[in-house]
Amino acid sequence: MANQFDRLGIPGKYYHAIKVEADTTASFTGSQYGAHAFMLGNGADDAKTEIHVVGGGKIMGPDLTEKVIYDISPHKIHPKGGAVYVFKRQQ
């Protein structure tokens, strides 16, 4: 028997969240493929936080606001000072 999510679909815009702890690096390829958005947690606006974007380029922590979801697909994230949360979106 299917669960309600299989029967009715997933409510909301995002269906999966990944927490990337400070001082680690996460790449969103392979089994982590499909990241669509991210949000800086407390302290992740540190000057050394780096968000590498799928299409190219890098966004630094101070250029972003904490606790705002950015609808930008990250390729690689290296947070400093606090965690970054990455979301996968329904298609």
C-alpha cells in the first residue's frame, strides 16, 4: 500500500533539506544531485563562506542575508561560522 505522499503528492515547494555544517565542504553532484536552493544559518554570513553556483561563479557569505532562501542551484558549499541548509525542490 502506498503512503499518502505517493498517493497525493508532496505538498509545498521543497521536499528535502541537507544541513552542511561549518568548516566542511559539500558537493551537490552524484547522489547529492538536485539541490535547488539554500539558506544561511546563524553565523554562516562569515567572510570565508563560499557558495559555488552550478552555472559558474561564487557567492561569498557577506553578500547574502541569513535565514533567507535563495533559489539558486549550488554546486559546492563551504560554510564558515555556521551551517548552510540546502533544499531540493519538486519538479
